[in-house]
Amino acid sequence: MQTHILGFPSIGKRREQKQALESFWNGALSVDALSATCAELKERHWRIQKDAGLDYVSTGDFSLYDRMLDITCMLGAIPERFIPCRDDAPADRYFSLARGNIGHNIAPLEMTKWFDTNYHYLVPEIDTDRPWTATAHPVVADTKQSRELGFSPKPAIIGPFTWLALAKAPRTIRKWARLDDIVSVYAQLLKDLAGHCACVQIEEPVLCTELLPEDAGRSFREVYAALNAAGPKLMLTTYFGGLGRNLQSAVGSGCAVLHIDALRGRKQFDEVLNALPGDAALSLGVVDGRNIWKTEYSAVLPLVERAVAALGKDRVLLGSSCSLLHCPVDLAEETALPEHIRKRMAFAVQKCAELAALRAAVEGNGADAAGAQPDEPHPDRCVAAVRERVASVTPDMLARRSPYPERRAAQAWLKLPPLPATTIGSFPQTDAVRKVRLDFKRGIISEADYVAAVRREIRDCIEKQEQLGLDVLVHGEAERNDMVEYFGQQLGGFCFTQNGWVQSYGSRCVKPPVIYGDVYRKHPMTTEWILYAQSLTKKPVKGMLTGPVTILCWSFVRDDLERSEVCMQIALAVRDEVQSLEKAGIRVIQIDEAALREGMPLTRDEAEIYLRWAVDAFRLASSGVEDSTQIHTHMCYSEFNAILSWIAAMDADVLSIEASRSGMELLDAFTDVHYQGAVGPGVYDIHSPRIPSEEEITQLLRRALRHIPEEQLWVNPDCGLKTRRWEEAWPSLQHMVAAAARVRAEATRR
Ligand code: GLN
Ligand code: ZN
């Protein structure tokens, strides 16, 4: 029985890749030195896999920036706007696609979440019908190199259907018409790989979604017949879910091996076993590539045994469920975690070892393969009071006292003007603020000094907002390093790693908090700062909280409790905070749910189940207040249409959303569902340093008024301002407030 992983994180246990990339971009490192660091990391990672006893090591999992981009470059599918970069050095051209090119003033490829993970890939753009010029893929050289060093490489490439399904193209271009050209480039790549490896991992996670056209089945079989003819044995690799309606395409592909995510696709396991053709092997993804927990062998061994019984040992492989890209590198780097938590964890290095141990267990020489020892429950993991509270949540706790129109009337006391102007929460995080937080964390300054410094920031922020003439003010979030970590640090059930970094995109890494036990609030988390801000102004200050779904989605979550249950625990903690704020006199409260949409599973059925509990969690968090208290929520993305009715069901009084880049087009959908609440469609893009003019914001607001009645419209930017400098935020907000005043005057004149 062979073992393998689908990919190892490329960043390095000390984020060496990040440092090298950023030094290269700064001009401090040569392209050769960058390549040398990458070569070292690749070899180190191959050795880890080999030493763990895996039969293959993964190549092609290491990308300079992004694996989708690597395929885009191989195909030569470079959008026309990059033509001015044609004569630049290859590395510069590559990074221009990823990061834009300031000299030529070219925007980068768009970036978006890789399925339902927190990894972002660069979205291919097909903007021409002209033929592309293919180029070599770095996986060929890496595979040769790996072979020469004595490893047994398994190159990993993203497959043509996934690449095309995720590519965007204007309506005038039929992207699927490109399939034949694309396939011939893939066939050449496979030929180039042929002599250097025994098997190629060709990834089609799109088979676990509903993104393929219904009639893709035939072309899928034809394309894979062509690819199989190219030479090396193919492992058709799927992950992040079951195969659903694409099962026949997958088993009929003619590939020598089919890899399935046996964890997320468990329900379909037997169906896959039965459908697998007689000569194909099955790779079982049984070690979770998306969490940080040890594999519970007793839960996965029965699956492996069933597969072995049905197919025979030689036709079963054991693998990670997906690439280990989504989990941190090495648990050995963690020296400060409580032992009772640490001993239940496995990062990428440890997950490699688990696969070898699992094989040993199946093959009967696994005396020491206990890995998933049934451990004695720790009191933190099951806090009776928390369990009881979740169990006794009643339907009335999920609903505001009165329906929206009555609440609206009850909130009139806030005496807000029409088209009230506000912001999303954070203000520019200057180097000074960051230093204060860091100094406090490192014990360099006292708590009293820290509080004084944050208060100065808050005072400054309130003064600026008064001067700008905003209507609902915020405290500016100077005390927050991160909108999830800030809350996690104060809640029971969370812990933090020192080096648990995961690549988010390119050189950017995140270190998600870990939810290991039952979550509960120990004490008020935000009231002190918000009350201080409110003490400085007569205008209402909006209390700023992160919502339960976002806290859940941006953490590593325990695997011994349903996610929905964990989410309800967090929701109760947030509810407590909402009520503390209300009691203290803060009567406008925003609960951000920036991650609601990205946490959505990939198939409609599962998405519906998720949305039901996610919306309930928000309602539980937000509805314990008086009608006269105004609840806001914020989401920073604009693909709403499919879930707008769910967003309406969240029943917030005010919803702020990203809208400027789509020019308010998305508001059509709000008209269609008769959205009742107030809406603040973002009027300028905070991701860009560009300062919007008063005129252009005015135009956007006038356009918004065609979709949203005047009494429902708010005025705000697309998202928080923490990544902007004051030099940008200040004039932008001035223009925003002036535009609001203008449109307000026009509206009241009518
Ligand atoms: N309140 C947060 C902020 O302004 C919201 C951030 C977000 O939506 N990602 O920074
Ligand atoms: Zn946002």
C-alpha cells in the first residue's frame, strides 16, 4: 500500500520563502539567491516526506507565488494589458501578473479564495481569442532535480477543467472553446514529465463542486483519454468534498489512480468503491490537510480496511485529504502550547508520519501506530455550563423583539440625518500604533502606558471624525492586531501557536487562532475602549465586534465537535458582549461577518445546511437587544445574489457591503428581494490608495438611490481603513461626507 501527500506547504517552517520573496521584491536579493532559497526549501521538504517513509515526494506543489498562476503562464494565457511587460526579465513578468506593475501602471490578476479555503489564487483571465504561446512549467525541472537527488517524485499539477472552470472571461468569449488548445499543452507537459516520474497527480477539485457544466461529462472522458495517452500514469485527484454528480466522470476518466477526499466525501465512499473500474487504484485522503489535529485512526481505519477488502492492498493508496498547504509546517516549532493541546496536534511534518503509521497499522505491524490515542478528556474541552447554555437556546433567542419596521421607528431617537455617513470600523494603523501594541505584548511598556497610548489614538480618531462630519463614529480599532485574534485572545477555549503560519497568498501568511475547547466569554472584551470613545463625543459611537461565523472561519477549529455547535458557543459569547455594550449605553453595534460567504461549502445541499446555522448564529449573537438599539453588520465582498435572501434573514438593521468596484450594480438584487433594512453600499474601494473624487462618489450615491429608497440608504466606504494611510483616508472621507451632503440636499428638496 503506497503512501503520499498531495503537497507540502512551501513557505518553510520559519517563513523562509516569504522573507526571500520580499527581499527579492525590495531589490535586496538577486533572482539567483531567491532560486537558491527555494531549491533548499524544496529539498528540505522532499527529505521530510522521504524520511517519514512516504513512497512519493511531491513536486510542483512549490510555487514562487501561486500554482494557478503557474498553469496560466504555462498556457501563455496572459491578458493583453500585460503586453508592455513582454520584454521584462522572466521573474519580473511573473510577479507583474501576481502583484501588478507600477512602472507600466498595470493592475495584477484578480485574487480570490481557493474553493472554501483561506488560500487565495490568481484568477485566470481569458480576454482574447488569439492563440497563446505556451511556455515550460517549472514542475519539469523540479521533478528532474528531485529524481537526481534520489527521491521518487510525484509531480502535482492543477488540471485543465479546474483551471478553465475558475478562469473568467467576458461574455463575448467562449472559454470552453479553448479546451482543445489547453489539452495539447497539458499533453506536452505530461510527455516532458514522462521519463522522470512514475505517476503524475493531476488535480481536478472542480469535480467536487457544481461548477462544471452539466454536459461536461463526455468532454471530460475524451480529454482524459488524450491525457492518459501522453505517457505517465495519472492520479486524478479530487478534494474538498465528495464527487456528487461528477462521480461517473471521475471513475470513467481512465486514469490509473483516483484520489478522493475520504473525509469530506465520506458519505459517497461506498459508491466510489463500487463504481471504480477493475484496473484502477484508489487513493484515500484520510489525513486531513486542512486542520491541525492528529488523525483519529479508529475513525479512518475502517474506511481503509473496507477499501482493501474490496480492491486488494495493491490497489489502495493512503494520502492526505488535500495538499498540506492549508496547515502549518512543523509542530516541533511550538514550545509554548499547553501539553494537553499540543499532544493532540499534527502539522504538516507530523501528518507525513501519520500516513506511514496508518499503513503500518493496516498492514498489521503497527504496534506503535496508536497515533490517535483516545485521550482522557480535558476539562476545557467540555465546559458543562457552556454545553447547557447552547442546549437551552430557544427560538425566541434567535429573533429580535419586533420586526424591522417597528425597530426602525424605535431607533428614530438616534436622530440621524437621511443618508447617514459612517465608516466600517478601523482607521489607519500607523507604525506608531503597531509599535505600541508590540511593545506591550513584549512587556516593554506597562499596561498603564499601553492604555494611555491606545486612548490617545481613540481620541485622535474621534476628533478627526468630528471634523469630517461623519454621523455615526467608531473608535478606530487601534487595539486590534486582527479582528479575530483580538477576540480569541480574550475568550475561553482559544489558544495561539507561535509559528503556526499558513500561506494566504504569495508571501502573505496568516496565523489562525486555535479553538481547542468550549468557547465562552470571561469578561467584557470591548466595552472599555468603546465607552471611552463615546465619552468624547455627543454623536453615537458604533460598538465594533467580529461575528461568530467569521471567528469560526478564520480559526483552526476543534474536530471533536460539530462546527455548527462551536459557532453557537461563539455566538453566545458575542451575544454577551452585545448586551454588555447595550447596558453600558452603546446603542449602535456592528457585528462583522466578513467570512460568512467564504465559509460556504461547495455544493448546494451542504451550503444550505451551513447557511441555516450560520444565519442562526448571527441572530443569536445580535438579537438580545432592545428594538431601539441598532444592529449593523458588514460584509466585504460583492457576490451576493445567490445568498441575498439569507443575508436578509440575518435581520440586521443596517448592512454595509462592498459595492464600489461593481459600480452599485449588485444593488439590483436588493430590489428583487425587496430588502427591507438599511443598506450602506460601499462608495469607494479601500483596497486602493486612490482618492475618490466628491463627484464620483456623488454619482455612485445617485445611482444607489435608484435601487435603495432614500430612507434606507447609508453612506460608507467598502471596508475598514486600517491598511490605508491618513493621507489617503482623510481626503477620501472628506469627499465622501461632502458627496453625502450633496445627495442628501437633492433628496430632501424632492
Ligand atoms: N471592522 C473591521 C474593520 O474595519 C472590518 C474588517 C473586514 O470586514 N474585513 O477593519
Ligand atoms: Zn470588510
